[in-house]
Amino acid sequence: MHIVSEATCREIMGRDDAFAAVEAIFSAMARGDAYNFPVIREAIGHADALYGFKSGFDRAGMVLGLKSGGYWPGNEKKGLTNHQSTVFLFDPDSGRPMAMVGGNHLTALRTAAASAVSIKHLARRDARVLGMVGAGFQSAFQMRAAVAQRDFDKVVGWNLHPEMLGRLEATAAELGLPFEAVDLDRLGAEADVIITITSSFAPILSLAQVRPGTHLACMGTDTKGKQEVDAALVAAATLFTDEVAQAAAIGECQHAVAAGLVDAAAITPIGAVIDGQHPGRSSPDEITLFDGTGVGLQDLAIASVAVAKAIDKGMAQSVAV
Ligand code: NAD
């Protein structure tokens, strides 16, 4: 069995690896070649932690496994990341363990790759202004991956906690782009593409604030009760997602579906657009919304690339099991 450490993943895995792995697995999911198993997530009654598993099988890529992990709110005080995850891969022919891979860096890369895939396939070609809602750990990864997809010339950003906006400003500077902190009305009025990546439980952006033709990638809502945009905006948009069942149950679409404003059948898996089964954006005035709920197969796909690269570079440790 191979062990690929968190440090090795940070050293060898980049945005391009993540983008290719995530685009391919979304396509395999839409074709029915790969499927996610039900998610387990439990409050363990210790250290205020939420812990669980995301798992699945990719028959096309022959990747079987799970991501184990969760959220430990006290970690930051100990100098650790609050979100902790580890991916385990198994041989689909025998069930034997094949690899254990650090999952923290890979989770950020695969989450950013998902919104970048949506921007590639759904944003207007002439998109120039990127709007960022949220300035937490994931936001820098999101911005870096997004700017590779269109010729953006400016980033505008908003965050509930303005003291965190420095992260967006620094990331834009690293990418050679001007950054401006704005209120939500200006953000909606200026941005062609908007990424939401917060842990909000109430709508932040409303339909009235968003221009026709905008593409939104709503990435923060991955749990029942969370919400980043109002249900009217979801209902007005053409909807795409990684996995329809998750979007309707725990994603940004959950509130519009529960209110009867959206039928889950109207949400298209992004893989269908990647494969050319669905045209994606049909007009320059259409609002498109990608509900990125985060699926286990994304984790398995990127982890299997990390294992292959680590073995190739002599950076995977081997242990007999
Ligand atoms: P973080 O803790 O580093 O940052 C949290 C962000 O949310 C900050 O911008 C903070 O200001 C903002 N925020 C907190 N409470 C808020 C509120 N009540 N209203 C509005 N904004 C609020 O978290 P992170 O690691 O950057 O993750 C952000 C979100 O993305 C989380 O909800 C996380 O669960 C989610 N996430 C989703 C996926 C996926 O695949 N879709 C993957 C990883 C993380």
C-alpha cells in the first residue's frame, strides 16, 4: 500500500491536475460510469467535531475508495486546519487497500476545479469581471482556478467579515489583477462571473442584484440549512450541478426545491454539458448557476492522480499490509 503525505500532495499537485481529474469524473458520472455512495456525516459528541465519509466507485477509471474526515472547530487554536480529511483507495478487483493520501490540499484543489469547470463550460466567453463572495481558506484556491478560464481583467469582492478581505486582495495581486472591495449591489452590477464560497446559513445575494448573463458558481452550500443566494435567483437561473440528488437535498438548490420553485428534474449534471449532451448556456442574457455540492468521486479522482504522480516521482512511501 502506498502512503502519499499531505506535504507531498502540496508539492506535486496543481490546478491543472485537479481540473483534468474533476472534468473527467463529472463526465463519467453523467454517463453513469461512476457513482457516489450515500454520504455519512455525524456529530461525534467530542471536540464539537463533525465526522464522516464520502465514497464511490469510478468504473471507467477503476477507482474505488472513500474520503474520511470532517470539521474540528478547535483545531485552529492548536495550529491545525479545522477541516481534516484523508483519502483511502482500494483495489476494485480484490478490495485490498492500495493507498492512503492526505486530503486537505486535494480538497481545496478539487473544489476550486469544480467551479472552474463550470466557468469553462457555462460562463460567457466575454466575461471580464470576477466577483468573489467569501474570503475564507477556499476563496484563494477558487480565484486562482477561475482566472485560468476567462480573460478576467478585474476582481471585485465582498465578505461578511471585512477583515478577511486581505486574502482576496493578496490573491488577486499574485495573479496580476486589480482588486476592489465592494458592496453586494456593486458586486452584482459589475461581475460577469460570481463565485460564492462562504459558510452562510442565510441568502447573501438576491436576484435583483445579479445582471442577466451572469454565471454563478455557488460552492459554499454543502449541508442542509446552508444558503448563499435567494431561492428566487436559483429559480430564475438555468441550473447545473455535480450531482442532482445532492443539489436538491444539501446544495444551493435545496431551498428553491423545498419551496416548490424548482423541480429537481430541471437541474442538469454538468457532465452532460462536458459530454455535449446538453448545450449549456443558450443565450448571452441567461443566468447560469452551478451548484457545487462536492462529491466523493472528485476526491477519489484527484487522489488517484496524486498516487500515480507520487509513485512516478519516487515520493510515495510503500508499506506491506
Ligand atoms: P472558512 O471558515 O475559511 O471561511 C468561511 C467564510 O464564510 C468566510 O468568508 C466567512 O467570512 C464566511 N462566513 C462565515 N459565516 C458567515 C455568515 N453567517 N454569512 C456569510 N458569510 C459567512 O471556510 P472555507 O474553508 O473557506 O469554506 C467555505 C465554505 O465552503 C464552507 O461552507 C465549506 O463547508 C464549503 N466547502 C464546500 C466544498 C464543496 O465541495 N462544495 C468543499 C470545501 C468547503
